[in-house]
Amino acid sequence: MSVADNRDVTIEGPSISTRNTDRPLVPVLTRFDRDMRLIYASPSADAAWNLSDVSAAGDQSMDWHGTVRDVIEAGAIIEVEWQVPFDGDNFWFHATAVPEFASDGSISQVVVMTRDITAVKSAITDAAPSLVVDPLTGLAHRPTLLERLSIALAHPDRGHLSVALLYLDLDRFKVINDSLGHAVGDELLRATASRLLELAQPTDLVARVGGDVFVVLLEGLDDGRDPVAFAQQVHEAMSVPFTVHDDQVLVTSSIGIAVASFVDTDADELMRDADVAMYHAKERGRDRFELFDDVLRAQAMVRRRTETYLRRALERGEFEVFYQPELSLETGLMVGAEALVRWHHPEDGLLDAGKFIEFAEESGVIVELGAWVLMEACRQAGEWQRSRPESPIMMRVNLSARQLSQPNLVAMVVAAMAAGGIEPDSLCLEITETALMADPVAGIEMLQALRALGVGLAIDDFGTGHSSLSNLKRFPVDVLKIDRAFVDGLGTDADDSAIVTAIIGLGRALGLTEVAEGVETASQLAELRRLGCGKAQGYMFARPGPASLLWDIESPYPMPVFAH
């Protein structure tokens, strides 16, 4: 019976009883409706599977119902692997389940692409031992940890609090690696592994899952063993200086603790929880440990849900670029516009970037979102240039720290300018001090590559970051944007006036243009003009708005502000 014709049959999963074992499975495409019923299967399905023989599938089948249900509930793509024993051999399969959305935003169907990955799994099994353990430290690696963790969580006798993870990250390890050399960095990682192994019990598993990230799996906690007490031991042990190549190296660590407090907790979820707790420790000052609790759990759920919504919003076109004008304080004319993304949230209405950009940055969605904003801003700049050639303005677009680290950023900028039909001197890219200082060496290299294109470069929120004057001298930038924190008190606070005076003087000494942000009052404007600030933007002139309104804004500034 052809599955493609059997549209009303609800299946439990594929049977391998008729599988042709002489060749890999041809990819099979299937589609399920919201009731988990199979409504389509590609022609390759009949040759590869006997989907009608559902009773024979038994333990050999994948839980299609569960996977489809999970996709519908999460609204996101889910990937699964499973093993099928047949005729003395083991076969591995991989499925990618993708939601399809209806016009009202609901999930109407789920498409599943299934592939035979037996050959890949065999290659991994036959590979060198270095693929099984971390070659630098000899510890278990991530796949081994996840497998062991999954087994521990699935054990039928597992008690309520019998499994926990410690997620340890060395604080500012990159600084040590860059300043003392990779040989010292490698030795430090090996020494860290040794200390963790000394503290661990025989039933524990110590793994290295990233560059300077270690995880300890604790089992058998029902006998009274306390994961928080163990974290305290680890924290104290890490506070003792390491002897590396006859030098004393002090490195602190941030530790996250997650306990499997629910019977249905899975390995990936517990890893994410421990990771969240570790980042919480970093946010609270580093050199400490934090337990993943109900508060962090609620925050994590919000973050995961927001990430899902953000990706869906990109697909649905729910974002819009607003523009805020930038004025010359000498002529009163509009000389630039800053592109600022807004989200037309289906439930919460119009959201400014402050409500979601942090989630986008943490999840990595910012890379796709930032690329879209850049492309849209360049397209709009080209349209304005062609319709208003007598009123040229500079288009300013913000770059995040993640975007700055993307190797294809230069190509992305070139593509956006080409698509918009604009010249490099019409575009200025803005980067915060914090983003630049995340990796100053790589940041400067990327800025130099962008500068070579001919685009303008600005340091945003200047004065709030932690860059040194020596670094500022090395940054190939054109503009300093004075943060609103120093503009707020202008005209009333002598300290703010002194700080802005110093920033303007510094900019002039380095040949840079300054732009004041957040101008809202006449006294602030008057003080900026008295101090000789070149340009400004803020609510006094105009709030960010759609592109169609930029040239129609009436400013309270008593000068011919906008060029019409």
C-alpha cells in the first residue's frame, strides 16, 4: 500500500522489515497534520520503508507522534537520531522536523526529512580515540558526556535529586592565552582538568566541552551528597594559583549548578540550565558559583520562548526599520539618519530594540537580524538618494559584537551597498566600546577591513565602556557618539559639561567628529552649541519613525532643521 495514497492513516513509525540494506536510505520527505496524521510521503518512501506495517515497527520505530507534537508545541525545528537493529546489524537514521505556518501564524503542518546516517556513525565508531576523548586533557568530550548524562537521567531507579551538573568556565582565559601564549594556556587547561579529577568521585564524569569550559556530572546524590558543597570545593581549589612553566598563574572561575529536579528532564535541557547558571555567575561579578533555581528557570523559559518568537518574526517579516534624524548644530540641517529596528509583535504591539535585542544577541539571532537591518537601511538610503539628490544624508547602522566577529561581515556590507546602489561614503557603521573591547585585536582588524571599503566608522555610547585611550588611538574610526548619560545634565550639571568638553577635545585632537545622543531639552542643545559639538540627535528634534515620515517631521528647534 502506498503511503502517499494512505492519507488518513495514523502511523506510529517506520518499520525496517523491507529495507534494502545494500545501499543507504534515499532521503524521505513526509508531512504530518496537526493531529499527527501522515498526509504525504515522497515516492522514495515505498522503496525505503514499509510504513503500512506499523505493528512490526515496535521498538524499532521513531516516536513520530512525540516529535511532531514537540515541533507544534515549541514552534521550532527539531532534529532527532535513532538506531534500528535489523538482521544482526545496526542502522542509524536522522530526522529534521520543520514546522509550516498558516497565514494566521499557527502551525498547520510539520514536514520531516529522514536520512540514513549509518555510514557516518560507522566512521565515528572506527575513528581514532582522540574523537572519543579530549586530546588535550584526556577528559571525556561533549558527546560522551551527553550520552552518559542521558543514561543517568533515564535510569528507572533515579531519585528526585540524583543527578546534577557543574558547568565551569575560566574567567578571562582569553586574556591569559593571548598575553602568556597558547602553550601556557594549554598547560593551564590540563592543570584545571587535573584539579577537577582530584576532587571528583569515581562515579562522577569530568568532561571538557569547549575551549575553557569544563563540566562535572554528579550521580547518586540521594545518599546526601550536596552539589553546592562540591561546587564550593571546586571554587576553593580553583582559587589556588597554578604553577605553569615555573610561573604562578592565578585564574578564577564562574560555575553554574543545575540539578535534575524533574523526572522528565533531558540531557540538553540540564546542560542549558547549568550554562544559564554559569552566565548568571559571570553577570554577578565572576569568581563565584550560582545554582539554577526557579527564578533562573523562569528567566530561561522567557529567553527560549523569545528566541523562538524572534526567529519566527524574521520569517514572517514582523520587523521594521525606523529612522532617527541627526542634525548639524552649525547649520540646523539634517545630515544623517540612524537605522533602529522595531518589532511589530503580534501580541505586545510595537517593541523598540531595548525589549528584545539582548535576547537576539545571546541567541545568535542578531546575526541574521543585523544583516537584514543593514540590507534594508542601505536600500532605503539608495531610495532617498535617488529621490532627493539635493539633500544627501549619512545612513548610520549599528553593528553588534556578534556581527563584528563574523568573518563574512565585509562581504555582507559590500552586498548591502550594492543592493541599495549607494557609495561607501554614504554609510557609517556604529560599534559600541564594549563590543570592540570583547576582542580588541580582532576588532581592530575588522575595523581596518571595513575602513578599507571607504565606509564611515563610529564608536557608539562613548564614555560608558572600558577602552583605554591607547586603544582609542588605534581604532580606525571617524566619529565619537557622546552617550546620553553625559548629555542628560548639560546646562544644569557642571560635571557633565566638563566630561562632554573633554570628549569633544579628545575627538578634535584625534581628528574625529562628535555626535551627541539623547538631546531632549533646549538647555542641553544650547550647552552643546556653546561647547562646539558638531552634530546631535534626540527626542527634541524627532523620535525614531518609519521611513515615510522622516522628511515630514516638524522640529521644535527654531532653525531650518530639515532639508526639504
